[in-house]
Amino acid sequence: MKNMVELPGGTFRMGCDRFYPEECPVREVAVDGFSIDRHPVTVAEFRRFVKETSHVTWAEHAPVAEDYPGAPPELLVPGSLVFRKTTGPVDLRDYRNWWGWMPGADWRHPEGPGSNVGGRELHPVTHIAYSDAVAYAEWAGKSLPTEAEWEYAARGGLDGATYIWGEEFAPKGRMMANTWQGEFPWQNLLTDGYEGTSPVEKFPANGFGLYDMAGNVWEWTVDDFKQSQANGRPCCAPQAPLAADGTVEKYPRKVIKGGSHLCAPNYCLRYRPAARQSETLDTSTSHIGFRCVIR
């Protein structure tokens, strides 16, 4: 199929024991052959889906008060989570220092009212909740990948390598993915040339000819994230944004993979194939997208 890469089945070592505990243990995993999108779903591709189906994304619906006990009424409006770079160093234990609920933010308005996706048609679509990704995949006659399928594809045949391109982060000084350079969340040195998302296929493909498997945007998978595997710190991905402190999350968590343009070595070294993060089904943000597979 156009813009997809067909991969043979195979066995690989999944996970990593050198970085974060939720990536352990390293184990041998087999996957059957499948095809996977060459790059994350873009704004232009998602726009065609919405035009044909009139799909309304999660971020365009007002949250239901009963689902978020204790949430301030002014936040119970259509919107999404938007990253805000800070003016200086902040407490990295509190993601609210750089994430904020933005009324009116959605896939068409990534930074909120007044912003638009003009000129970003080839960027990955963002502000996509899990149900939006599933709806697109079903419309396209595809599915979302399992975590094992995603990681197998991301590794590109480099079994056990730290990055999708090898062991060195920037070989000969070349930036291989859209990530954060500098001190997160206030100093972005822009060594890779991008402050936020970047057009797909701007960085080198991996060994399977796949683009943006590291950085740019996190990507949804179908796998549930077991709470016992949680690492206790939310990385650059916000958790339960509308729930009051101490409340129980209504929605389960799925595994997201790949890291994003917000991943930085001082906080979130997760632009690696083994890296994984949990995200609740009701979350949409300015750094989560997806790609699809056909089995």
C-alpha cells in the first residue's frame, strides 16, 4: 500500500536494562509480518479523514464533569494540553510547570485559539486522543500497532541498539531526530532546527526505511500499560490533566512510544526504541500523534 513499508516477521530483543525501569526486562519477542506507515499520520492525511467522515476529535468535545471530580468548571470546555516553554529552570517533579490546559486547542489549532496548521500540512497531526487514532485507522482499513510491532519496526534491524540508528546520539555531529537539545523545559538550543514538530521525513530513515520513529511526536499503541510498570515520574507526558489531586483516573492507560520533540537528556531520554510511556485514553496533547499498521 502507498506510503507503507512491508516488514517480514522476525524475532528481536525487546526492552532495555540500561535506562528506565519500565523498559525491563529485556526479552526475546517474535512478531508476524505486517506493513506499517512510512511516517506518522500528517495533518493533511487527518484532514482528509475528517472531511470524509465529519469526525469530531476528543479535544473538540467538552469534558464531562462526572468524569473529572474536582476539576475547575472553567476547564470543562473543549480543549487540550499545550506545552509552554518556561523562562528559566523549574521543579522537574511537577509537569504543571510546562503543561497547561488550553481551551480551544485541537488538531486544527495546535497552540490554541488564534493558531492554525497552515504550512504544517506535512507535520504529524497532534492533539489526538486514543479514540481519534483508532477511528482514523478503521477508516483507512488499518489498525494501531502493538507495542512489540512498533518497537520491532523502530529498531530497523539493529537488534539491541540504543537508538534506531545505532549507539551514538549524533554521529559526526548530525542530528538524527527531532528532540530537545539543551535544558528542558526552558532552554532549547535548536540544534536540530526545530522548536516544535517538524515535517515528516526531515531526518534520516531507519534501517527499514521508516521515518520519525524517534522524536517528533509520541505514538499510540494498542497495548495497555500496567500500573505496576509505571516509573513514578511522568516524563514529558502529562498525567490525568483534569483530575484533582488524589482522584482515581477513570480511563485506562495505553503505551505510547518513540519520544517527542520535548524529550531531553536532562529529563526524558526516551527517543529510543525501547523507551515507553503511559498515557490515559482521554489525553490529547501537542506532542502525541500516531501511525498505523496492516497485518
